[in-house]
Amino acid sequence: ETPTPIQAKALPVGLQGRDVLGCAQTGTGKTAAFALPILNRLGRKNRKSISCRPYVLVLAPTRELAIQIDASFSTYGRHLRLRQALVYGGVGQGNQVRALRKGAHIVVATPGRLLDLMGQGHICLDKLSVFVLDEADRMLDMGFLPDLKRIIHQLPAERQSLFFSATLPPPIVELAGDLLTDPVRLDVKPESTTSADEIEQQVLFVERGAKQRVVTQLLDTPGVDRVIVFTKTKRTANVVAERLARSGVKATAIHGNKSQNARQRALEGFRQNRVRVLVATDLAARGIDIDGVTHVINFDIPLEPEAYIHRIGRTGRAGAAGTALSLCSRGERRDLLAIERLLGCDLPVAEGFGPEQDAGGEDRGGRPGPSKKRPRRRRNVNKRSSQDSESPPSPRSEASPTKRKRTRRAKSRRLPKSRQAL
């Protein structure tokens, strides 16, 4: 009934057939901003689907995001007789090829599998009328820029292009210049802001070994219903999920080493409330669009400040309230400062969790105090003075001259004859 800011700006322009360069954070309703004009266009023209030649192509960086975009098209266009095909890697291509051969009006794909099927002749883009590139900056981070350029070169000249990204670094601006024709630029939020003002952000300074205990303690707090925990590595995600499961919390992990079927089962279990905690790497920072996530916990501080914004955007979606708690250890303070510089403010310190002061020198407020350096050990430069000290002599100094001669003779026996003669 009430469009989000990006939808209010993008829907009229998309209905006019203009190219769009949209800059908006995740969780602001970008999928509907480009899906509704596309469905309106296809429903009005009532075109018949052509085998292996779609009219609409939507590119997404991750499999999870592609699956969610395809589901959104199905939901919004359930009263339209339109066929869709979902193309992504990690699974067999048989079902995807059959869907393309039957004819699909809309294809939602990831770049790698799309190029593979194009090379095999299973898909041709000469009939394409609308091209959508979603989460372009994420594709750049994942190294898809060469694949994107190869796909763009295969697109017809006459088309409508919709380009959406959370940030606009120089490579993305250059790519948009090659892709778009006289675009309408829509800047909904600046880069340094979060996706929702309702997100309550807090930080807690703890030792690395105490993070698991703090997460378990937080899950016992009333109001913490559905939680996503973000880690840096896949191994840490597995360890955190296993320890939570042993403590009686229904938790599962999702990361790149999991098969696509396992990742989908984990997401469906979390979406249907069979799983309370989802432990994920940054792979899922932009690929999870699930309502009702009350808390996001950064078990590890992300190395890239922008990743923090995408992580906490998993909660507080569609105007709902949410809480983001970041656990910062002694070695992660520099990464935290980078995030605070990006946000333009200091994150408030959470209260009621963990010790009042850890070994790193934090005060009661939780902010880092003065660092305590270990005193350097003074090296003994004067060897004679060290020998004259009260320390016991080394075993070699106690050896008798006769024993040293025997040792030299034994070593000479092990040498070749030519070396013994020398």
C-alpha cells in the first residue's frame, strides 16, 4: 500500500521504459522496484515465450539472492501467465536446461552458470528487452566483473537496463556508463548510512575466548527470537553452530562449502522457525531476505566496513525494529574504528553481558583503555658476565678434554675417506 523510497522513485521511471541507476541499501524494497514494472510490461504485451530466448534477464551475485528474486517474481505475478527459469551453479543443469527449452519470459541467473549455458547454446539473448543487474558492487567484490562484461557484450542494443547497487565505487560507475543510456540516477541513501534507522547498534568488548559464552547468554535474554550470527571463516561458523546445538539451541550453519541443497534446507528451516539461529559467513550478508529477524550478532568484526552495513541490514527490514550486536576482541579494534569512521559515530557499548573489564585494558564503559605493553627482556650482550653468574654451566663446558677428543674421532670416522685425508 505504501511504497518505500526507492520504490516511489523507481516505479514511475521504470514504467516509462527509462534506464535506471539506483543506489540504495539492502532491505529497502529494490526487488519490487524493478519487478513490478517488468511484470506490468510483459502482462500488457502478452507475448508468447520462445524456447531458449528470454525477454527479461536478472543477474544476481549469489544463489540465495537469485532464488529469492525468482520467488518474488512468482509472488508478484501469480495472476499472470508468465514462465520463469532460475539458473545458478552448484546443482545439475538438467532442470534448468529443460525450463529454458520450454520457453521462459523471465530468467533469473548468476553470472557463472549463465555464461556456461550460453557457451553450450542453451540460451540466447537476442530477444532480450529488459536487463537487470542487482547488487552490482557485490558482484565486483566476488570477482564477477570480467563475466559481467562478457554478458553485456551479448545484449541487444535496444533494451531497457536497470542497474542497482548499494555503493558506487569507480569500477561500478564505469560499468554503468557502458551499460546504461541516458539513465535516471536515484540516490535514496548515502553510502555511509545503514539500511534502516530502527536498527539499534551496540558493541561489546570481550576476549576472543569469551565470545561463545556471550552469544549463549544473549540467546537466553527475552525478546531474542530469531538471530543471525556472522563469522569471518567457514570453520568458525561450523564451530559456533555445533556449540550452540550442544547447549540446546536449534542452530545451523550456512557458507560456501555447503552444497546448494544444504544451504536451501538451512534457509528454509530458519524461515519456517524450525531453526532459531543461523550462523553464516559474509556469503549470506546480502543473500538473506527473511522477515522477523530480531537480532544480528557479529561474532567477528568484518574486515571491510561496508560488509558491516550489509550484515546488520538482515534485521530491521521493511521498517521493522532490530538489534545488531558486535563482539570486538583485542585484535579487532582497528576494524571497529574503520566501521565507526564509515558510520560517522561511535557505536554505543552494550551493557549486561560479559565482564566489566577484560584483560585488554577496557574500562567499565567498555571502551578501550590505555594499552599495556609487556616489558622487553634485556638480552645478555657480555658473554663473560653471563658465564660468571650463578647459573649452572652448560653440559659442554663440563666435558673433559679426553671426551671432546673422542667425539672428534667419532665424527671423523663417519666422514668419507677423502674428507678424512683432508
